[in-house]
Amino acid sequence: MMMSRILKYRELLLGAIILALIAAFSLRAPGFATPRNLAGIFNDTSILIILALGQMAVILTKSIDLSVAANLAFTGMAVAMLNAAYPGIPLPLLIGAAMAIGAVLGAVNGFMVWIIGIPPIVATLGTLTIYRGLAFVLSGGAWVNQTQMTSAFLDTPRIPLLGLPLNGWTALLVIAVIAVIFMRTGFGRALYASGGNPTAALYAGIDVGRTRFFAFVLSGTLAGLCGYLWVARYAVAYVDIAAGFELDTVAACVIGGISTLGGIGSVAGAVLGALFLGVIKNALPVIDISPFWQMAISGLVIIIAVLFNARQERRKGRLILRDAARSPAPAAAEGAAA
Amino acid sequence: MSVVQVVAEPAHPLLEMRGISKSFPGVKALDGVDVALYAGTVTALIGENGAGKSTLVKVLTGIYQPDAGDILIDGAPVRLADAQAAMRAGITAIHQETVLFDELTVAENIFLGHAPKTRLGLVDWAAMRARAGALLHSIDAPISPYARLKDLSIAQRHLVAIARALSVEARVVIMDEPTAALSYKEVEDLFRIIERLKGQGKAILFISHKFEEVYEIAERFVVFRDGRSVGAGRLAETGQDEIVRMMVGRSVEHVFPKVEVAIGGPVLEVAGYSHPTEFADISFTLRRGEILGLYGLVGAGRSEFCQALFGITRPSAGRLALEGRALTVRSPQDAIAAGIVYVPEERGRHGAVLPMPIFQNVSMAVLGRTTRAGFLRLAEEFALARRYAERLDLRAAALSVPVGTLSGGNQQKVVIAKWLATLPKVIILDEPTKGIDIGSKAAVHAFMSELAAEGLSVIMVSSELPEILGMSDRVMVMREGRLTGIWERDGLDAETLVRAATGNA
């Protein structure tokens, strides 16, 4: 009872904090809380939200994917060059190609973790460098500029629909699809089970390694999608785009209450965690706070969120012991579990 | 240090334990045990699993404090307040799995925590290496003190562990199943070291299940049963049969709720099941409504065999048939789909996914059944969970609360519900009552009878003889990865099983 209440409470709390921040900022900067500006912030945070959801799938299985930003940079470069070289390729095909390339890069991570057994943090730290290196090899270090890319490629995500650009709608669509996958499919259930208790999952017939592999594939696919969105948004592709952005995705998950120990977390939490970072990033310059303070504030929030998570997990442990010690009746039933 | 060659056994014990008792909630682990150890003598401590041997070791090494009784060294009472005190008193133990450090050198491992110091309080490396070298030499171990532990073989590490145990001026050396992980040749080496320690006048407590070893190396013995010392004396004057009787000769003090069930036709037929390294040539037939006990010493390959049956590991040879049809099990999914489930040891740790809601835990092993067109049907999952929650009297505020918020007993019911939901034909229970108190055991046994009465077939892996004898329709014994026999319940006695399990023909 307590844990679910904390989880629900936690997401409500995070939502409330975001609203309070928006209210506070709008006092200092009138116009901050207009629907137009808020839609802008959401649109601006879309890529982080999508990446954070991929990262969440990986973190749920007790892993981490540090290569998402490098994956994004490589796929972004690849589709930008494709577009520049063959302007005739229709956009849906390019987006499909971005996701497919991202999926392959994600599968490489998954393969190393599943089949070779390399710890996820090491495997993806390696591919982080490799994928950026490949982006350099692919482009020869050259940039793909706005003038080389087609207008369909660059402008489609900016087309507004009901006040929100397609870029933002893409994030909403991804949130919906991911929510269904996580809550309503066997794969989603396997993600939670294999992180929550790998041994129990194994004995229940869930292939923990394969689940983890597909979590990396999912994370890679979303990173590929974001590769296109990023290049279109900033109208330029070069080797160093989104450098360090993988840490923002992890931060969004941690702030959103995705346990780094695996098995705990909700889609709403990850989305709110990303939005929180998005609001801070967009609001602080508006009220004239230096970017260095932004970083410090983000860091502080991450630490507070981790403390919150740690407390939550400790409470979980205590609860079991106390109950087991308190009543002899459960002990009898404990035996019956055999 | 003058070495006394002990020829005859000294009249007075070097270490004596009198009336030592130690209780834990619900369990009396030691109940007034008496043990005497003599200088220059190996005393074997013999007993079933759970007889209190490990507790005794922990009392002697200062990890547990006895509730009652005295420990005397050279006739004078001592208090072993903690591990340091026991070490200072000259008591040292070599455990089955010694904790050593891979990245440190042999000398560092030996003296970790009590390294010789210079006048400035810094580690005296020269002295440390010299003393490590001398210690290794004293046990005939050709190992350099400079070598890193990770470069040594298992047997060499064992020697380092022994050197470490001896580095504290030990007078009493406890060896807790030291041969469990050793090959035949390595056991011979170990015995030479023990002979040498004997020659140095040390009192040795040797814990082992293996009778050949006990008779080869020890002069005296103590037998433990249910936390009591039930016999002691000289091995030369005592036959193996007598010791086996002491080990198992109990009045069955708790009545097993075994229900007579009409045993049906064959359900699971196993033929020649083998694994490259863990077990070989296991064949038997499991019948409907039968409880088949699987007895053996710890490490006999029982769990390994059961895990292969369940698809966690792959056998190298052998065939399976379920209800007359050939069956190939490549993964737990295959096993569950066929109707075989395996409930591992330590259900607390391996049983439920605590952060997950109850209904998701219950449906976890049967997700295929609650999925339509790729999507989970939550309503069906809830219905499934509700059905088993009612049947098992599971108490929870709602079926959507995380299992981690439930009491221990209700958590266990969730785990049972998960397995029953798979509608199993064969259920493998690995040490179903390990570490739980008598009352809980009775509940488990009653539940097992209930399952059998419903027509399920049960394989019960157990190291506890009363449970094996009390609950099984037939008993299968494994020893060192091989099946040593299958016995019908009628007329079966504990001695037969202990002999089959220990290789004492």
C-alpha cells in the first residue's frame, strides 16, 4: 500500500513542482505561462522525452544506455547525408531508415550485454565513442548545412497542428505507444519483472537476457528517431551534436523516479522528469539566471531525487522484515509457499 | 615455540565445551552440547545438515555468544566475546568458502588485518613476507609469498587459506568441510598438512560428511543430532554402522501430514539424463499423485539435475517423456508450457517481484494465456489472481498493490498462486522447508499432500531425513552426481539412505 502511494504521490509531487515552477517563473516573466509558450517548452523538450522513455526501458532491466546521444548523432548524420545526396527519397522512408539504423546500433549494445555478457555501463561507454567515431568516418568531419537539406526534411516537424508542432505530436505519440507497450504487453511486463527480480523472472519463464536485448533495441530505435528530429530542428548535422545529452536522459529518468536498481518506474514519471528539466532549462534564462546556475540546479535536483529514491527503496526492505517478525501466521504461510 | 611430539593422547583436553546452548527465534540450534578437543588429535564432528555443526563453529570463533554453558581452554574458562577474542585465544577456522582477495599477494592475504608492524606503525613488509614464507613452508606449500592470489589454482588458494588460519598462533584449528571442493589428490595433500599440524600439537576439529575421510584422518569423533551431542569417543573402537545410527536414530518427533493417495500411471519419464560436469545417467519414472523424495548431501547434484529438468541448463544426453509423449525442454518456458514447474530454494529472494502488483506476479508465468493479439488482458489477469487469492486466502487491500507491501506469509501465497496458475502436472520443490520453524514446516507438508491428492506429481528435493522419510512415496538418492538408488516407502530406514548418500556401503 505504502509503496504504490509513494509512487503515485511522487508523480503528483513532481507534477505539482513543475506547475509551481511555471507559476513562479510567470510572476517574474509575464507571458511565461501562456499556452503558446508552454507548448513551445513541450516542443523543445520532445526529444529529451522520447530519449528518456528509451532510457527508461533499459534502466528498468537494471542496465543503462550511455550511447543514446552518440547513436542520435550517427543516425542524424546518416539521414542528413542521405537527404543531401538523394533529395528524392520520401521523408517517411528517411525516418524509417533513421529508426532502423538506430535499432541496429541499439542491437549492437544489446548483443554485447546479452550474448557476450559485458556490463551495460562499459559496453555503452564503448559504443558511445565508437558511434561518434563512425559519425566522423561517415562524414569525414564535414557538416551537413541547412542549404544542403530539402525543405520537406527540415520543415515537416515544424508544421503546427492545433498549436503544437508535429515534433511535439511525435513525442505525444511515442508516449502513448510506449505506455501501451510497457503496461499492456508481455514485453513491457518482462521489462519490469526482469529488473524487479531477475531470478523470479527466470523461473517464471521470462528470458531476462532477451528482454534486456530488446530494451536496448527500443532505446536505439527511439535514439534513431531523435537523430532525425534533432537534425531537422537545428537544421545542421555534425559529429558533435547532442554531446553529453545521454546524461540528461538518465537525469530525467532518475528525477522521474525510475529506480536505477531496476523494476520500478512509470512512463508518467519519466515524462515528468524530462519536462522538469525542460522547464528549468527554458525558464532560467528568461529570468536572467546564468547557465551555470542552471547546471547547478539540475545537479542538485538529481541528487535530491536520488535521495528520494534511496529512501523509498530502504523503506521497502524494512517493511518486509517488520511484518515477517510481527505475525507468526504469515510464517506458517511462508512454508506453504513451497 | 617448542614442538612437542605427541605420541599418546593427553589426559586433559586442550579445549572443552560444556553444556553449550544457543537458541534462535523458533529454533534451538544447540542444546547443551559437550565437545572436547585434545592437543595433537583430530576430532571429527559428524551430523546431518541442521544438526548444529555450523552454529558450534560460530560459537567457537566468537561470532555467536552461547546462551548457556562454558568454554574452557587448558581447564580455565574463557569468554570469546568476538572474532578477535577467539583469534587471541588461539582458535582459528578454515571455512568451506574462504574469503580471500584476488588482487592481493599471498603474503598480504595471509596477514590481512594483523600485518606485522614496524616501530613507526607502518606495515613491515620484509617481516610479513618472511613469516608468510615460513608459514607456507611449514605446510609444505610451494607457493611464493609474492604471487598474486588470482594466479593461483583453487587448491593453492586453499593452502593460502590454511596458512592464513595458522598465522595467528593457532592452537585449535577448525576445518569446516575442507574437502568439499577438492579433488582426490588435493585431499591427500590436505591430509598431509593435517598430520603435520597434529605433530605440532594442535587440536583439530574436522567437519565432514564423508566417512572414508573421517576414518582416515580422525582419532576421535563427536556426533550431533538436532542440536545435541549424542555420542563421542574413539573411532578405532566404533563402527560406521554405530555412527550412522547415532546420526539418524531419532524417535520421529513430528508426525507428518502424509495423506495416502492412490498413485496413478507414469507422468514423467526421465531416461539417462546427463550433464557434462554436474550429473550423469539419471533415470526414473514419476507417477501421478506421487511425492518422490530426492535425497543426498549438499553438492550431490540434486539442484543441478532439477534445474536441467526445468530447462535452466541443458543436459548433454538423455530423454524426457511427459504422459507418454517425448518432450524436449530447452528453456523454462518449454518446461512451464509442458506443465513442469520448479520452485527454487530461497523463495523469499527468488519468489516474487516485490515492486510489482499482486495480479501481475500471479500471471507472470502464464502471460501467453492472458494475451490476445499481442496485448495483455488486464481483466483476465485480475480474474486469475482473484481465483487463486480466494483459494489461498490471500489477504491484501487490493490485487493491484505491490507484493512488497504484503506480509511475508501473503507474499508466499502470491508465489504459490503464480505456480498453481500454470496448472502444473509436475512440481519440483527444492528444499521446501529449509530454515523455517516446525509449525511452518507442517503447513508446507500439508500443502504438499494436498497437491498430491489433486493428482499432481511432486519431486521434493530435501536434505532432511525426517522430511524425506515422512513425506515421500518413494525416495531417490543421489551421490556425486549419480543416482545411487530408488526405494519404496515401505520398510525404508534412514540408515539405508545415509549409506547411499555418503557412499558408506
